[in-house]
Amino acid sequence: MSLPQKDSDWSRLIGFRGQEEKDEAAPEATKPPVAEFGVGILLDKLTMKVTGCIPGLAADRSGMILPGDEIVKINGKEMFYWDDPLEGFENLGFLGKEGTLVRVDVKRLENPGTPIQRYRWFAIELMRGTCEYLDLYNKCRTLEFRNSQLERPEKEVNVNVDHVDRSDSLELREEIERLTRQLELMQKKSTEDDAEIEDLKRQNKKLSSETERAYGEMKSLKDMIEKLRALLLENDKAAEIERLKLELKKTQQELETTRYNFEQAHKARIQLEAKLT
């Protein structure tokens, strides 16, 4: 990153870098979900509009993001509706390592409460990182800027180099080196944290897969139990039918025996009546 050439440029570098603007009439706002960005932007769950900024993070330091603003693009990609907002922001490249930049395109209603809605569109680059990281980054850049002023050649700044206090320059160099080492340590820790997060994501994905597999097996077992119950019920019905068949056969046999006995008794009675007459 090149150093700013004047104080106003430097003040715009704190927590973010660069911006471009344009004014034009725009269509009505679209409506998607809530999340907390790595640069400290808070969004409404339904309208995708900014509700505020986390104090001390890049969005708050920039002074450019205001409540009511609508996020329309992230890194040049249009916002979409996502079931999981965090997943959507990740897929659009919003979350990232400390010290890296993310470009956010913003739409702002310029004249609320008037019949004609006019919007202002602008883009801003914000640096990802904690308050401590941004403080350290800005301090390091400020010292680099001061050091560059002390070491600027005479023909550029029109000063006598002999009057420059070299001890101040040396102290600045040492301070810059110390802060740079701290930055490197923080970036290393951030990388380690990213690796741990990726590992946790893999574990979560594996557990989700195992859970789905276990659910599938449980469902299969449940279906099998239902089939066995139905089969047992059918078997019970078949056994009952066989029992009834046996009882019917036994009853038929008893009926035949009774009929035979009745016929024999009837014949005997006829014979007896014949003898009596």
C-alpha cells in the first residue's frame, strides 16, 4: 500500500481505503437477512439495511456507513437471498483474514420522506480486523509516514537534511519494526485461527453426514419393524383361519354323525310301527 501524501489522505486511510461515488435515481430497495460482518456492519434481518456499526471496527472508523444504508454488492457481487446469512456472506467473500480489504457497494436514500426517492450509490473498501489490530495497523502506518517525512530528500521537501534529528528517525525505525513484528504475530494467529475454523467446519460436516446416515438407518429399521408387524398380523390371521377351518370340519363331522344316528333311529321307529300294526 502506498503512503498518503497529505494529512487528509492519511485520515481517510484509518480502517478503510478508497471510495467512489455517484448520484442517480434508483429503484426501490430489495429485501434479504442479519449478520455481523468482519468489518463491524450490523444489518436488519428483513431489509438488508444497516442498523448500526460496531464501535472501533472499520465501518465505524470510516464514518461512511450510516443506519438506513443498504448493502447491494460485496466485492462486486450482487447480494442474494440465503437460507443462512453467514453462509451467504462467506460465499460472497465478505469474511476474511485480518488486514485484508473488502469492497462494499452501498445505496443510500438521500431525501427520505419526499415523494421522489433519490438514491446515492457509492463503494468503500474496509479493512477486516479487531479494534486492537486496526489500532496497531494505523499506528504502524502513521510512524512509517512520519519516518518518510524525516527521510524525504531535500529537493522534494525543500528542507536542510543536516537539521534532521537522526535519533528520532532511528527510534521511529525501531518502533516500526516492533509494530511490524506484532502485526506479523497477529496475522500468524489469525491464520492459525482460520485453520482451526476450517477443521471445525470439516468436523461439523462429518458429524452432519454421520447424523444423516444414522437417521437413514433408523428409518430403515423402523420400516422393517412395521413390515414384520404386518407380517405377524397376517400370520396370526392365517393361523386363526386354519383353526376355524378345523372347527368347521369337526362340526361337519359331528353333523354327519348326528344325521346318521337320526336316520337309523327313524328307520327303527318305522320298523317298530310296522310290527305293531
